[in-house]
Amino acid sequence: MLKQKGEMNFLHKFCDDTLNLQTLTANQFFGIWEHYDTDGNGFIEENELVEFLREFIDSVSSKDELQQISDSEIENLKEMFLETYDTNKDGRIDIRELAQLLPMEENFLLLFRFDNPLDSSVEFMKIWNEYDSDGSGFLEANELKNFLRDLLRTTHRGQGVHEDQLIMYTDVMLQMFDSNKDGKLQLSEMSQLLPVKENFLTRQMFTGTNTITREDIEHVFALYDRDCNGYIENDELTGFLKDMLELIKKDYDCTDISDFYDTIMKGCDTNRDGRVSKKELTMVLLAISQI
């Protein structure tokens, strides 16, 4: 049964007298996320999602309307909800997907609407290196704040945000994405905030198969050789290594990338020039296919 109006309903506190959800601040949105992501795994799924939907419907419905909604209808609503908001179709809701549903403060919502994923990890590494200004291998609070400032300026027609707002957004973003709570973002944590459209190396053709074609290799090489100089190097190479590392490790930082570089290059960089040619890439892809 659905809960009675106002009884143990976390969302009810955010509704006005007309049963509309009020515009949420950054801290309020984070509070809602934290409340329903009860296991803290970064997703609202299964029973968490059912509980969210029950309370969401309860918070915006009159008592008479609530009596007409059955458990089976809740399940149907869950499927409809996932169809609409589960953009990556993984059967659960992540924080960016939830942001599209709840009414949020405009500037803060813009952070989540930066949802035209980057084409590749090469772009990601260029952005990472730009904002990791001290080269520490992490984005500390001041560096993350600079990233968010520029992002909001880009997505909001050049208009900035008040410094106090920016500090609050930075703090909330750290609370959301700093999974190990060390007060800074490592590579894998930043990748949740700034997603890449697709890790091409996860495609079926590269896992457990010996059927990699010449066309596959050409496609991958073109994906990473962004300057078309015939080699994968610098940001191109670290972007490639980031994608490879994600195949075997969920949490990673710049030290992992560096160690991985040493391992991969020792095996494939036959001429020891610190970059990857098409022939050397072929060796790496064949090795990946055996993972």
C-alpha cells in the first residue's frame, strides 16, 4: 500500500501547497539522491526505484488519487519511467538521469545537461590535463571549481554564476562523485561527471574473439589518431589507455594509467618511440580480444 500523505514521505517536504515539487537547490537535490540511493552504489535501482516512485507519486497526488493506484500499476509506472528516463537502458537510474526528472535550480541543472557525451576519451584526457593545472593526477576542489565555472559559462551563453553558488556546486559535486571521499576527483570519478559516448573497446568484436578484421583496426586507429599523423601519442595515447584500463578496473587514477603505460608499451612499442603505430595497435587489440 502507498503511504498516507505526509507519513514518512521524504519528498513531501519539497512540495508546495498545490502538490507541486518546488525548485530544488543543489544541496536539496543531493539530499534526495543520497536518501534513495540507500546502498550508496551510485544508482537508484530495484527496490530503491520502487520506493522512489511510490513517494514521488504520493507527493504529487491527492489522497483520492492514491487510493486508485495498485502495486501492479506501480510496476507498470516503473517500466514507463525507465523507458523515459533510463537513457542508457541499464535498468536503473543514475544521478544524471534523475536530474532530468526533478525541478532544479537552473544553473545546477545545466551541469547535468552537459549530456552530449564526449566523442572519445582523447577529448576527456585533453580536458583533464587542462584542469589538472598542478599536474597532481587529481582534480582538487579549486580545479574542479574552475572546470564547473567554464562549463556553466559555455552552456549558459557566456554568463557566469555567483562565486558563492560556484563554491556550493563544487562542494555538492564532490559529495556526489568523490566516491572514496578524499576531497578530490581521480580519473574514474571524473569520468562519471564527464562521460564519454562509448568505450569502443567494449564492443563484442574485441572480447573473447579472434575475428578482428582490418576494418576494425582501421576504425580504432582513426578513433584515437585524432591529428591523423599516423601515430597514437600524447592525449591520444592516454585516452586509449584509459579505455583499455576500464576493461579490467572500475576505480583508477593517473598512477594506474602510468603503470599501464609502462606495461603496454613494454610489450608493443617495438621501436621504443613512446607512441603507437597501426602495426603496434594491432598487437594490442589482439591481446585485448583474449581478455
